[in-house]
Amino acid sequence: MNWNILLQQILNGISLGGVYALMAVGFGLIFNVLKFSNFSHGGVVTLSAYIGFFLSQHLLPSFLVTFLLTAVAGGLAAVTIERLVFRPIRRKGYPVSMLIVNSITVAMLVQQFFAVTLGSDYYTYPVFIKETALHLGNLTVSKIYLLMLGISAVVLGGLSYVIRKTKIGIAIRAVSSDISTPSLMGVNVDFVISVAFFFSGVLGGITGYLLGMAFTVDPFIGSMILKGIIASIIGGMGSILGGVIAGLLLGAAESLLIAEIGAALTPIVIYGAIIVLLLIRPQGIAGKIAEVKA
Amino acid sequence: MKRTVLLLLALALILGSVSLISATPQVEEAGPIKVGMYADLSAGTAQWGTDAEKGARLRIKEVNEKGGIMGRQVELVLYDCKLSPTEAVKAYSRLATQDKVAAVYGSLISNSALAVSPVAAQSKVPVVARAMDERATTPGFDPDNPDAPIDPNPYFFLLQPSCFQQAAVIAGYAIDELGMSTFAMLYNKGNAYAEYLAKGFSYYVTKRGKKMVGTFEFQSGDVDYKAQLTKIKALKADGLFIPNYVTQNANAVKQAHELGLTATFLGNNSWYKPMDEVAGAAADGAYFPNNIAFDDPSIQWYFQKYQAEYGEEPRLHSFSGWDDVGFILEAIKKAGSTDPDKVRDAMEGTRKFEGIIGTINIDPKTHRPVGLPMSVLYFEGDQIGTAALKYIPKKP
């Protein structure tokens, strides 16, 4: 393979990897706090993809405004889901497995809702960027993908700052390491969990918008979350940095593997590699072993 | 105690024989004539299913308004099979055994057709569909030797050109009218329809002495094809064949456009509307085969009829619904019976059935239409135009 194509493939992979990283972090954030795999994140992604479409196509053809509105809508959707579906279970002290079951149900509910109501039509975002290819020497970069990568970097950087430096970030980390002690110290755990879901939902909203813009919106767009979950596992559940590195790596690996061995064998190699990785290093790339694996 | 057991046994025997009697096929000679239909009304290909339903209902409405068939009204029994082969088999079995329909109008998804076809051979209620994979109508079809004589499934019929025939139309047009000689293709390996179009394309191109320089696959859930397209770009082929479903085709051309590919896009019949809305101007310069050209003056009557009924323009598969249900009703009329076996015989002998897509002559050896020409359409920006109204490719 010549160097140009190799570089081009890595570039293709990394730009999509940015979105994988967004999903991995949105997913991992909740895993960190409540110690369960929140599959409803895929539902938030799907919902946001549709919200972004309707806002940009019917309300205002402005990228920035509709993008921000969708991000907030995603956040509110996640908070609502937590309130309606997860909080009652958590309050009653049911096992974590109930949370997982409910999160899967929510994801399926959203998917089926859109399949029945809007599934018979195709939805495409307005064209925000006219000439989509950018030529850098011999490389061709898609402007949409570049935008995706840029947004992912800014958002994840911002989130990382919030989690590490701000009061609410410290509270989220405190609740993550022990859910019952902070409340003894006057921390409103319910509120902190709501905020964590809001952050996660904002990431889901952004993911949905970017996927909808780059591809065509359909009820199954949220199933891309699987890639995010994989990245999250590789990165070490719950670690932001790990999720980012793993997302980018997964994107690049996928791109190179598809080009070299084909799309059919690629998942086999990737899943196989993940099993091996987890056998050697169960904590993932950057994480520490989470107390509850689910 | 013994007596109770005996009594129960006797009861079981009686019940058993009663259910046996009711299980033998009965042809209802009164009441409405039931025509079955399974289609994807939800899931990824729901637009095709709902459009097919609209066409089918329009046809039945018209027939019923004219007094029905053999003095009986026609009733459509419809189930959603959600783009799932398992659901399709369930729906077909229900139509054949419980609803006791005379014939079934099947979903146009090849994967579902491949699952239903062997079941239909056993249940013996004929299926008419647009599923193009040759193996649905002729199970022993060999893609490396497509002309070898084989037996059809007696109970499965196709009402449009098959995968190999459609692939030959676009490949033939590219070679003879557009002067192309090197080709690459990108298709969904998990979709029987896309896979057999790809096999047919490659077969025709190679037979004509032209060259396939690259064959690339993707998986059903994939939306990003940049890895494959980057490789395809380096191959510098004249034409790139993209024979998948609408969203996949649209994603592929958008990404090809973003990567600056210069090959001419060659499509399948899924490039028809709404591809113009979904892909937009990224599809510019593409050619693809289609059963109809919307500017064909001879089919404008259907546009008016459909517009009057539904207040919208008909899309591709509303034509299929109209034609396929019409074909089924014609066979029932010819058979003079709703007995599925007699209807099947009438279908096998159908010649010169006038459909919107053209005159359908069923070949009894393959259960597919023979000599049906297709239109070749093209994209200019996001507008679809007609390149050839009726095109028949050269024999390979």
C-alpha cells in the first residue's frame, strides 16, 4: 500500500473515530456513576438525529444554532429518561441488572417509535457545506469529517475540564467512587446524577446531530452506539481519556482493516482483538478496574 | 377412573378428527376473494412497502367498483414483515394456512423471498413478488453459469427483470453507450439483492471482454464506506457500480463526492426517487436502470389516477403494487377459481399481461418475465432524466 493511501485511510478512520469517542465518553460517564451499561444512550442519539433534522430543515437552516439546540435537547432527553426510568429503580434499591434491562428497553422503544412513525421516509439534513472535499497535497479531507473531528475534540476537552476542575465535576467523581457517602456530606446525589445524565445526553445529542448530518437519518442510526460501547470497553469503562484514545484507535483500525481484509472479516478481527486485550488487560487502555462489571 | 380416561381419549380422538377435516384445504366459493400481502410497512425499507400497499389498494378499489371478480369483491389481507425474513415466513404461513388466500403478493426484499420461497413450495399458495434474486424463482440458480437450465419453484413468480438481467442493462449501457471498459463495485454483502446484482454485473462485464478492477463489500449496518472508496479512487476505474438500498447508495455517493472520486456512478433500480432527495447533487452524472421512466407518455394515466386518490406523486413501488395485484387478479379470473393450485397454473401460463412496467410474458421455465425492456435514467445535479426509454442490452 502506498503511503498516501495509508495516510488517507488513517485520516478517514480518525475522523469517524472522533464520533466513536463522543459515544464512548457519553456511555462511559453513566457507567462511571451508576455502574451499569446505559444502552438508552443509543436512543438519545437517534432522537437527537431526528430533532436536529427537523430543526435545521424546518425551523432555521443555521448549523450553529440548530447544533446547539440539539445538544441541549439531547441533554434534556437523557435527564428525562433518568427521571422516568432509572431513578425509581435506583430508589427502590433494585439490582443494577434492572437498570441495564430498562436501558435496553428504552433504546428499543425509541427505535421502534421512529420506525413506526417516520420509518417510511428518508431524512437528509440541509447542505451546510457546499464543496465538501478539501485537498491537502495528495490527501483529500472531507470537510464534514474534519468538522466532526474538531467538534469532538472541543467538546471532550471541555467535558474533561468540567469533570476535573469544577465543583459539579468533583461531585460527579465523588458519586462515581461511592454513591452513598457523598449524601452524608450534604451532596444532593439525585441532582449530581441528573447532571451526569445531562452531560451524557449532550454528548448523545451532538453525536446524533453529527451522524445525521454526515449520513442519512433513519430509526437505526442509534445502533452505531455499539462502536462507542466497544471503544468504551477498550478504553477502560468510564475513563474519558481512555475512551477518546480507544475511539480514535478503533476508527483508524477499522478503516485500515476494511481496506486490507474487507468489511466482512473486519468485525471478526476487531472483536477477537478485544477479547485478547481484555484477557491481558481487563482494565482497558487507561482505566482502573470498575467495581461492578456489567 | 378408567372410564374417565377412556372418555377423555374418545374426546381427543373426535377433536383430532374434526381438526383433521378442517385442516384439509377448502376453497371458499362465496364471500370476498382474499388476496394476501406481506410487505415491510416499518423498518428500513418501509417506504417501498407502504407505496406497494397504496398501489395494491388502488387496483383492488377499482376492480371492486367495477363489480369485483366472478361477482365477488376482492379483499386484501396484509401483514407487516418489518424487513425480516423470519417475519415474512410467519406472515406468509398465516396467509396460506389461516386466512386461506388465493395467492400472495410478497415483499420485494430478496432476503425475505429466499426464506419464503421453500415454504411456498410446501404450502402450495403461489407468491408473486419483485424480489430479484434468481434463487427465489429458481432455487438451483448458479451465478457462475446463469444460463444453465434449471427447474423453477412452482409457487414463486417474479414480475420484473431479475438481478442478472438488470445488471446486464446497466453494464451493457455503460459499455456500449458510454464507452466504458474498466469497472469497480461497492455492495452490501448481506443483501442478496445487492450481491446478485454485483455477481450479474461482474459476469456480464467479464463476458463482454471488459475488466472488473475492484470489488468491495460492506456490511448491513455500515454507513461509512470511506475505506473502500479510498481504495476505489486509486483504481481509477471508468465506472463504479453501487447496487444497494437507497440510504446506502446515498451515503456511498456523498462520501465518494467528498473524497473526490471521478468514476461515473452506475446504479441499480433503487436509485430512483427518493434517491434525488436523499443523495442530492452528489449523485450528479450517475446512470441507472429502472422499470419505468416517469416522463414516459404511455404511463401518465397512472400518475393522474394515483394523484387523484392519494394527493401525491406515485413512487416506484406504487407501480409494483398496481401491477402485481393486477397480475394475481387476472390469474384468478383466468382460473375461474380461488383454488391456489389453479391460480398458480394460470400464472404460469400468463402471456401478454399489460403492466405499467411493460408487457409481461412469464417464462414457464424460470417463472420470470422474458424480453422486458428497461429504461435507463441519469442524474443531472439532483434531477433525474431519461437517457433511454426502452433499452435492451446486447447478449453477453
